[in-house]
Amino acid sequence: MRVITQHRLGGPEVLTVVDAPEPRPLPTEVLVRVKAIGLNPLEARLRAGEFPLIGPPPFTLGWDISGVVDQAPQTWRFRPGDEVFGMPLFPRAANAYAEVVSAPALHLAHKPASLSYAEAAALPLVGLTAWQGLVDLAGVREGDRVLVHGGGGGVGHVAIQIAKALGAHVITTAGRGKRAFVEGCGADEVIDYTSVDFTEAVHDIDVVLDTIGGDTAERSLEVLRRGGHLVTAVAEEDTELAATYEAAGRHFSGIAVDPDPVALRSLAALVEEGSLRVHVQKTFPFAHAAEAHRLLDHGHLQGKLVLTV
């Protein structure tokens, strides 16, 4: 099989397509013939060596996959021929930039028929982050006022749709060029962060989901009602900021996403009922991973990038 690997840290040019033996599934694992691979900004940071989540090179990046089960020894969850998607093993290396992946059956779900393989591969990491943040941590309910920072990005555009499905009034920050996009995702109000200070535009927010970082999490304290909740996917280890929130009578939670079969099936159910779609900005052939990473490095994406196999 072909695998995209790297033997040194650096720019997109370090990604190399090589031949490798197919993995062998362990009991309770399935062998997946990969059809598409979702790319995430985290992978660009790992490629460049910004932090050693999966150790030093050589390594193979990637977690988000969709494909077809080829082998399913000693598991009742799937059969050969099943179409699946998921985010196996995160944050341990899943070696998902590959034509074949061995994954725990518990970390996968049946692919919704209405999603293409590319769309299904784009959903797991961003969808699970949004679901775990809004549902599991913040407990968003009907009528809540939810502010999603970065609504045009991968996590953000999915979070808008999940919050709307929960019955929330959703406000989001986004650049002027993404206004129509986030409104199409269901945003009730859009704040153009390039010209408007969100702390002056909104107040009495029940839940803030931060996907931006910087001072966004700190300044979000000003817009939360007493008892409100900040969930951040960026400043999750900022203990000083957490203490500031608690002292002000607000809740602070950091979200570090993990594989979650219940949430994955819940995302699939939202897709099947027509309440959730994931936007794929662009797809790239498998061998063009370096080209895809150049766009990933550029940032300011609208939705997700995907490799097709």
C-alpha cells in the first residue's frame, strides 16, 4: 500500500509517498480500505515540529478517515463491505495518511449514506470537538445564546449547526468574506471581527465556544452572563485564565477531543435528519498531500481540506 510519511520535520515538502506493508488488525480492530482522509491544522503543526504529540520522525500523520471495511476479525460491530468513518486512536498515532488503516472498531461508525466519502472524512475531528464542547461540557439547551468564535472554520461551521439543532440562538464571529457561508450554516447573527469588537456587539451569552485562541478566550469573559460557560479548544491548559473565570462566577472548560462512538453516531444522526453538513473547501489526490498542506499552512480556510484515495 501507499503511505504518506516524513523522515524530518519541516514544511510541506517533507511529506513523501512511500510503499509499506499493510497493517494487520488486532482483535476488536477492523482493516479499512481508505477512500478519503480529512486534514486538520493540527497535522500541519505536527509536521513542522511545533510540539511532539506523536514523537520524533519518522511518522505518518492523520486521524480522520472514511472508507470500506475489508477485514473485521473478532468484532461484532462491523462486517466486510461496511462503509465507515471515524477518528481512530487520537491523540496516539493512527497512521491515517495511508491507503489502508487498522482501527479499533469502537472508534468508527457507519457512514451516513447522504455523505460522500470526502465529506465523511472531513467530519470526525471537528464534529467531535464541537459536540463534546457544546453538548458534553456546556450542556447547550433550547433557548441558550451561543457565541461561536471562528464560525467559518472546520470546528466553527459544524458547531453552528449543532447549536442550532439543539435549539440555541447562535452568534458567530467571521470575516466579511465568510458571512454568507456562516449564515448558510444557520448563524442568527454574524459579527465581522475585522471591523467590530465582539465585546461591544453582544452580551448575556450562555455559552462561548472558542476556536481562535490569542486573547479571544480572555476577552470572552466580558460577554458571558454570570454562570455562563466558556469552552475553548485552544487555551485548554491555561490554568490562570480558568481561575479568573471561576473567580468571576463563570465556568471554564478546555476541550481536548477524543474518540467517542456515542457522539460519532449522534453526528451521523444529525446528518441523516438533514441538520448537519460538513463543508469541504477542496479535495486533493492522495499523492498531492504536500500541496494540500501548503493550503493548510496558509490558514483562513472555509470548512475542511480532504485527500482522496
